Amino acid sequence: MRRKFTTKELVMCGLFTALVACGAFIQVPVPGMDYFTLQFLFVLMAGLLLGSRDGAISVGVYVLLGLVGLPIFAAGGGITYIFRPSFGYLLGFVVAAFVTGKLAEIFKKNKFLWYLLAAFGGFAVTYGIGLVYKYLMLNFYVGDKTAFVLVIMDCFPLDMPGDVVLCVLSSLLAVRLVPVMKKLMADENVRMTKI
């Protein structure tokens, strides 16, 4: 039997949908290079704080809203976004939120190292899906024959190292915020049982 969403769970999913959308536009400039966004940080936090189910739902709603035309992706929105080589990273975000949340649920310890391992699980999934999608789109849709190693090298020196920093930051934040979130959600469950 499926458990229904509580009001707080719906609100938290909506909040993280909005945070991921805002994160696409929070650009951190890196001198001598381009910039990276904080979007991946909020994807990881959705998994760590909301858990696998709610984290994936919140990020999935973000992707769906962008695909129906809301300009919430870093370069706009709309169904044609699926033809962009970078769209695979958005698909990876949904799975990453789930994997990060699932690993955090399995580890069940409020320790930095466990959260970091969960975040790196999300990192691996995001780049695994994103890189394969980008390779396939470049080679078979765009027609730009590109070796897979070049697709990987395109993630340096900014994207992957920046996202590793965001994995560390999300883990540090989770140590502080997960106990608060558990207490907040437990208070809701106590109220619901009294009704």
C-alpha cells in the first residue's frame, strides 16, 4: 500500500523544486574561466534532506516544469531542450537525488563521511548519465564525431571539480540540517496520529 504525502512533504518537495530552479541561475564566477551554478548543490540537498522518494520527485517536477516551457533551465526551457547535449545532466539530477537519498537512508548515520559517500553516489550517477547522453547526442544527433574521452575532458577544469566541492558542501550542510528536518517531519507525524 502506498503511503500518501503529508502536507509538509508536499511543501518541502515544492520548496526543493524551487531551490533547484533558483540554483540554475545562481552563478559562481571562477576567475580566468567560466562559472558554475549551485543547481547540483540543491539536487544533492533534496536527496539528503527529503530522502530518495521525495528528493527524486522534487527534482523530477523541476525537469517536467522546464520541459513544458517554463524558462527554469540554465539556458531556458521547452520540450526541445531534450535535443541539447547537456540535457542528460538534468535526467541525471533526478536519478542523483534518488540515489543520494537512498544511500543516506541506508547509511542512517548523521556523519559527514556517510553523507559525502551518498553525495558522491549522486555525483557518479549525474555524470554517468550526463556524459553518455552528451556523447550520444554529439555523435548521433548533432553529427559531431567526438571521442568519449573528449566529452569527459570537457568537464574539466571547472564542472567536475566544482561539483566535488558542492558534494563536500552538501555533506557539511546535511550534518546540521538532517536532524532539524527529521525533527520537523516527526512533529508532523505526531500531530497526524493525534487526529
